[in-house]
Amino acid sequence: MKTAVCQTDGEWKLLEDTCIITEFKNLLLSSEDLIVDDVANFVANLSDTVGEFKEQIVNSTATISAIVEILDNIAALNIQEVSRDSMQDILDTVDVIVGDDSRESWVVLNANETRNVSSKLLSSMEILSDVLIGTFSIATERIFLDRTTFNNSFKADLNNSVVLDIPNTDISNIPITTITFFTLNIVMPARNTSFNINTNSNDTLPDNAINAAVVLVKLNATIQNVTLSYSKLNQSLSLHPQCVFWNFTLLNNLGAWDDEGCEFISEINNTVTCRCNHLTSFSILMATDIPRAVREALEIITYVGVGISLASLVICLIIEGYVWKAITRNSTAFMRHVSIINTALSLLIADICFIIGASISKNLEEDYEASVDPCSTITFFMHFFYLAVFFWMLVSGLLLFYRTVMVFSHMSKSTMLAIGFILGYGAPLIIAVITVAVTAPQDGYISKNNVCWLNWSPTKALLAMVIPALTIVFINIIIVIVVLFKMLRRGVGNVAQNDEKQTLVVILRCVVILTPLFGLTWSLGVGTIVTSNNNGIHITFALFNSLQGFFILVFGTLFDSKIRSILSRKFPTTSTTSNTTRSTSGGISSLSGLNWIRRLRRNIYRVSEATNSRSTGASESFTNI
């Protein structure tokens, strides 16, 4: 019988499965009356049957549980010797039930009433490994066993997953057995000593994960110094590594990961080194995320910020549409506002995709296979439109360069528009498509951390966002430096100074947009990857990233004096008396700044009119941006 519950999203979640494949029900009954002399033939029959029904087994929690019970019955027989052939059959059996395609079944098994099926499996392996005879190696797809002779010291690289090092001892000529389980991280729960045994959930510490192979070490002697160096399974995890072993007696014999007698030594180049004073089954636990309290704060900041950003972008587009005819009377102003509108539109769509992606991400943990396609689709559009934001900012930077450095050159509106759209949307589309084509066949396009975003480890798909973004920021910074140098150089010559002051206003406005909005935000984004345990960087990045739409409204639209002038004529406001306004130092400072800008503007326009007959093109370039 199978028991499932209908969730709020309409999907069914399996709670219990008592349907055992008939052949394994019979084998389970036989194992209860098994004698030592029949073990070899029995495990051979078990292995053959598992191979015949492996596709059905991985989706049947009851059958997996029955197989573990069979192995436990075999281990309880007090067998004195297990041969290589018998151990091969046992490992072939275990290999099938610990594969990635059985992940969902183990989630159910670890969350049921007993919650110790995985612990019972590991216990059986420990018991059987202790009675092996001979020296040999066995390798299956997901397991590697090595049995050799220990002489004073021991060092072994266990299939590039774990390096085991036992230094000099007084022990010689005794067998040592190691079994490395490469996928037992999906079988064993990540619960530790803080697990609440009374909860109905399997979560121990929801932010923890087993991030290395599980290695079982058996040696019939007391060892007080063993060093293990693990290769991390998920290289993006770097928070709070814990060196642990599986303690079968914890939590009323439920079993959990324990760090007693083990200590963390170092983490270098994605290799975590631990030292323990005993032998058993080892692995490492690592935090899958920043602390829960900080994560909750980040979620609040992000969603409130994205809401403000969406509202700001809508207001920005409405304002730009309202003043469009009045402010696009020349090619420079036309392209500047085309860039602002497309930057805002791209970010608006990207933020909407982000909200949809967040909703899909919640389903990834419950049904990864069903959610992976919509998650990949929304990730593609987020990648494309976030890139478009940066490339339209590059268009703005190139426009600044063109109109301030190449003053006397001329380009038609249609040509500028074509270049803008090719660069603003064509380049992001090419990068987004190439990213999918390269990483999707390796199943490395989207993140493995139940988030709809680009993968970091192992394909580094996220670099397809970070590298173009920071490259554009760098290019725009170079443009600003060149323009400043050009302006200062002209200031020494015979060019009208007021024109240069107007250029300075334009440059300052672009710097205000480029530096904090794009450079700082995505530099912090890189920082969250490099120093993922720095809560301050995470919070600052969330704040700046979620408020980008607000920054575009303020610095891209409202800081434009022409737009403010048009809006003030349409929506006149009643000002308070000047005495009241100037009663505070802040008011005086604000008015002084505004008066300085107004005087600067008047001087610029006077010079522009005076020099109109000599350099009409140059005047337009400086005064209408």
C-alpha cells in the first residue's frame, strides 16, 4: 500500500510505501532462517535478483527497506569469514540502492517512523567488512573496497575522493579494510547531535549537508591518530566544515553524525583535512547556506527591495513615456533615453523572472525532475535580461564617449538605434544561448542548491554572467577616465569652459549610475562567492541588488533637470516660505547646491547660444545629454 498527501501546489508527495516486490519479500523471509553455510549462494541469488529488478527497486521504498533488512539479517549471523566473491555480490546489491536515482526513496525512508534504515545499512557494511579474508580490491560504480596489509603506517588515495593517512605505529602485519561510498551522501541523513528526536521531519540542521564521500575504515587495533583529506562534492559550499563519524548509539540508537574525537585541520583548494583519534565511518558536514537568521533577513531585504524596484521601474517607464517627445529632439538625447528605457525594461522583466524563479525553487526540493525544466527556462530568461541591463549600460557609456570625445563626428539616429539594439539585446542573447549549449548537456546549467540560477560547481556557468558584467563595468570606468582626461586637456586650451562644465555634469551623472549601481553591486556578488561565510557581504549585496530599479529611477530619470522641469510644469507644487526652508543647515546646503546647478546651466546655455554659429554640433553634444 502507498500513502501520499496532496500538497498546496497540487502535487502528490509520497509518505509511505509498503508495496514490496514479491521476489524480495520471499528473499526477506528466507533470510530470517538463513544459516552460515548458505550465505554464499544466498547473496549471489540476491545480487542477481537486484540486477533484474533494479529499475523498480529504486522507486520502491519498501523494497529498499527489505533489502537493507536482508543485509542486516546476514550480518547478524555471526559469520566468521566472508570471501571476496560474496563481498562482491553484497557490494553489487548495495550499489543499486545507493544510486542517485534512489534519492527520493531515501528521503522518504529517512523521514518515516523508524528513520534508521540508512544507519542499519551502514552498520551491516561495518560488520561484514570486519570478517573479510584475503587481500583484494573491489570496485563498483559507486563503491570502492580495498583490503590490504597494515605495516606500521598506512597511506592511501581512495579513488581520488579521500586520502587516508595513519602515521607510524607499533602495529604490523594485520589487515586493514577501507570501503569508500561515493554517493552515501544521498542515503545518510545530515542529522547530528542537535537533532530533535521528537520531530516528524528528517531535518537535522536544514542548513547542513554531507559534502564528501563516506569512508569506512576497519582495523583490528587501536589507532589514535588518523588524518583524512576529503575532496568536496559540492565545491561551492565552504561554511562551517565539521569532521564527523557516524555514531550508531546516538538519539536512542537512531544514529547521527558525531564530532567527538575528530577535529577540523584545514580547507585548501577544495580539500578538507580532518584528524581523528579512532576508526569508524567518516565524512564531513558543511553548511549549505548562511545561518538561518541571516537568511531570513536576506529574504525580507530581497523581497521588499524587489517590490520597491518593480514599482520604481514602472514609475520610471511611465515618466519616460510622458516626457518622451519633449526630451528627444536630437540624436544624443534620443539615444540616452532609449538606453534608460531599455535598461529599466530589461531589469523589470528580470525581476519578474526572479519572482517566478523563487516560486519554482520551492518545488525543486520536493520534485526536482518535474521542476528542472521550468527552472532552466526561467534561469535562461533571467540570465538574458540581467545581461541586457549591463549591455544597455554599455550603450550609455559608449554614447558618452562618442558625444564627448568624438565631438564633430556625426551618426544618424537609425544607425545609433541599430547599434544600440544589436549590442543591448543581441550580445546577451548570444552569451545566454552559448551558456545553455555548453553546460546543459553536462547537467550543469542550473544550480544544484535548489535555486533557479546559473550553476557554479562544477561547470562555472555563473561566470557567463559575472565576466560580461564586470567587463562592462571596467569598460565604462575606462570611458569615464578617458572622458575626464579629455575634458581636462581641453580646459587648458581654447575650448569654452562652460561647455566642459556641462560635460562634467554629464560625466558625474554617469559615474553615479555606473559605479554604485553596477560596479559595486556585482563586485559584492563576486564577494558572496569568494567569501560565502561573510554575512555582511551577503546583506549588502542583497540590499544593492534588490534596489537597482530604485537607483535607475533616481539617478537615470529624476536627476535629469529637464524631466524635473517638465514634471513641475505639469504638476506644480506649492512651496513653503523661504525662511522656513532655510531654517536648517541641511536646507541651506540643499538650496546652495541647487542654485549652483541652476547658475551652471544658465552659463552653459548662454555660451551655447553665443557659440552656436561656430560649433552647433559641439553645443548640441554638451547641452542636451
